Amino acid sequence: MPPSPSSDHAALETALAEIRELQDTAWPSQVPRGVEYPIEDRTVVGYLRHWATTRPSTVAIDFYGRRITYAEYDEMSDRFAGWLLRQGAAAGDRVGVHLANCPQFHIAMLGILKIGAVHVPINPLFREHELIYELDDAGVEILLTQDSFAPMVESVRRNTPLRHVAVTSLSDLLPPEPTVPPPFPHGEAAPTDWAEIMESPRAEPVPPDPDALAALNYTGGTTGMPKGCEHTQWHMVYTAATATLASGRRVGETPPVVLGFLPVFWIAGEDFGILYPLINGGTVVLLTRWDPEAVAVLIEQCRVTSMVGTVDNYVELMNLPGFADGDTSTLDNAMAVSFVLKLDPAIRARWRDATGQMLREASYGMTETHTADTITLGFHAGDYDLLSEPVFCGLPVPGTDILVVDEVGVPVPVGEPGEIIVRSPSLLTGYYGKPEATAVALQGGWLRTGDIGKLDDNGALHYLARNKEMIKTNGMSVFPSEVEALLLLHPAIRAAAVVPKPDAAKGQVPFAFVQLLPDQNVSGDELREWATQNMATYKVPTVEVLETLPMTATGKVRKADLFTLAEEYK
């Protein structure tokens, strides 16, 4: 039940005042208490133009040795904006970017924002059905895609609103002699549309609206297919600014050098691989994907200061021969995300011995909040953050409020578990085209996350369990309802139910139980093969065919039974 506007609102504010007192007492000395923005502009575009003027020769993007300065970044995104205008794009139009990590992603995103259009990052792992759904749901008419994805885009184009598709290659902005070997072909390649795009006249600057719809970042959910989270440029600026504070710095004070290999179509990758370095006038050392040998070289060569990776990534680095002998002295903002391996005192101590630096958990967040909602810096003394009840997420960043409530929206006492709710300047304004889902999620200015957690005596958040419907496989979110919806596209399937199955290598994997239509005869292995052709690899479930799915008296699938059944399969 939602917190109601009257007495429930008062109860939330009373509880919040008490929690803030605890947080004030526990606030880490190295973390600024508020944001001081270096410029008055509340848009990402404004920051790019500011640094292009004040630090034109500073490298903004370093892609395997191709160094793009802020002046070039500004000009190239102006030209992309000019190209969009030549295609008839206008403010409010949705423009898709369907690329793996490469500078063209950054340039296209800023070009889209410069004309007031809406950036729609599209998962490069998508298969046909997923791609059709997202292009159609967002109403994408113009798409920048990768040459290796172009045949798939053409195969689905007639089922989408697309009217113009442009193609680029990962090698289009690669230097003749890369600093580290890129994990993709980089010799002579067929020409793409990128050179023509970059010959477009620069778009004339227009003042962007910081509160207008600027991006649709898609997330899964407990019902149906993914939903587009509506975000603005102000959401982006606030998130990058408070992430800066959470690292113990002030915005623009010390330009970071960020190693970026998280996928930038993913909102955490966008935050730390695009927005965080950009708002601070820093550099992103961009990789198309994780490569421990390349990362070890680039940390030392580029004097990297910040990195976000899984705990597994850091262990891989430490396992490299000679890693501890390298110079990692600049890497003082190393953040880990616990998915398969969990950060523990032993791994932290090993990292400290190898680098002389601290390794800490990143933060709590979700696509709806633009992520990066909490601060973990300053709680590592005696491994307090790792030894307290898992998982320690820290204090909310300045301007963000977090409470824990019961099933009817009433705040629970400190130490008691309940649902996490968040209020923040970066909350989504709504789910695109889905007013009912928006009304369920956003209530009284708060986001009902569905996650379970508790607050401790410092007012710090502890994450106890994800939304019971979500599966985490190798760090990627998989929502059973989405996999179920895709499975139901198969002509032999009558019903499908997907549950998580523990997996030693990936954390969890999706496991599907299906019931076939009468007179249909298809095996689980055949259905898995079909799924491989029709959904992103990380979503593909193991499939088991049942004669009937276990149902409740009210006609719902008894997923508790299926959880147990999935664990029995080897």
C-alpha cells in the first residue's frame, strides 16, 4: 500500500528526521556534505561546452590510444547533432544508440541531447524480438547501430518505427597503432556512415531544458516486458555530482581518469563511463570490454584514478603475474560490485598489499534512481562495512533520502527489515507510456523499490534481498516476467514460469518450466536452442517441460514449488 498524503506523510517525515540525526553523527569526514557545482548550468551539454572552452586540450576520451579532447568532443557531437537535424529529427524525438563501448556512443548521446531529442541506449546483446520491442515501445525513428548488428536491424526494420538507420564500426575511431590490443577486428574495413556524419555542419547551439525528457533507460520489472525509465539532463548532472562527493572529491576540483569497461548502454556504465568523467572535466579510458591484461597496462600508463568493476575483475587483476610490481599508486578510488564473488576482508587485504590502496563496495542504486544513491567511503576502518550484516550500502548521497517501510508504507524501527523506499532529485519522472506502472512505483514523491533492507544505528542502509522476482547473472539483471513473455512467442508453449537457480560461476541463472499446447512435442533442449536465437545470451534459460505447471487455487503459478524443483536439477 502507498504512503498516503496525510498521516502517512507525517510519519515518513518524522522517521526521516530521526534517521538524519543518526546520519549526521556518522557522516564520514572525507565526504563533502553538499554539492558545489562549478557552473550554474544544470545540463550535461552545458558541462561539455564549459570544459571545451576552459580545458579544450584536455583528453575527454581515450579509446585504445585514440585521444579525443574536449574541444573535439564538443565539435563531433555538434556535427552529430547537425546530422540529426538533416534527418528531420527534432526536440522530443527518440533516437536509438545501438553500440558496444566506443567513442561514437558518447558523441551520439551528447549530439542527441544538444537538439533536445531523447537518447535511447539499446542493449547490443539483444536478439530480434527484444530489439523490435524496445524500438517500438520507445518509438525510435533514427538509429545509430554497429556494422556487426546491421543485418539484424535490417531484418526487423519493417516491424519497427525506424525510418533511418546509420552504421558505424568499432574501428572507425581507432588509432593506427592501438596502445593495447582491441578485442575486435581493426584492419581494413568496409566503409560506414561515420565519416559522412562527421562532415555534417555543426548544429547551432540551443539552450537545452534541464528538466525535459532526455533519456529512456530501460529496466526490467515484475510484470511484462521492460519499461523505459524517463530521465532528464538534470538527473544525470545530479547523479554524476553526488557520485563525485561519494568518492571524497568536489565537482570539477580534481579531474578524474576513469577506466571504463562496464557497458555504457547500462546505466551504471553510463554514470561512471560517460557522466562522472564529463561533469568533472576528466578523462575516460574506454575499453570495449573487460580485458585484465589491458587494464593492468592502462592503469599504469594512463595514471588511472577511478575504476568500477566486479570483485571477480579485481581478483583477475591480482592473479596476473607481476601485477603487484606495477605502479597503481594513482588508483585511489577503486570500487567493487559483489555479484558472484563477494568482497570480504581477505580480498580487500590482498588488494591493499598489491596496490597500497583501498578497495570498497560501490553503492546501492537502480535504473529508476539513476543509481549511485549511497556512500560507502569512510566506513572501512576495521572492515566495519564488510563485517556488519550484509550487504552494507552506506549513507544516502546529499539530497537523497532513504527509508525502510512495512507492507503498508509505515516506517519500521531502526534494525528492522522492510521495503526500501527512495526520494531523490534523480528519480525517474515516470515509466514511458505506462501510467499505471508509474502510479505503482512513484507514490508521494517516493520510489517503492521492492528491495528488502534495513537501516542501522548510523542510519546506513543494509541490503538484504533483491526484489524476489529478479535474477542476477554475472551482474546483469534478468526479470523472469520478460523471459516468460519471450518464451510465450514460441508456437508450442502454452505457459511458462521462470525462477532463479543458484550457479557457482554466475551467481544465478534463469531456469524455465514450460507447459506445451496440446499435441505439441518439443524438448527442453530444443526450446533452449530457440531461446538462444531469440533473446540476449545472459537471459537464455535452461528449459524443462512439465505436463502441467503447479498452480494455486486462485490460478497462479506456485513459484515456491518451482524454486525447489529447479535446485534439484544438476
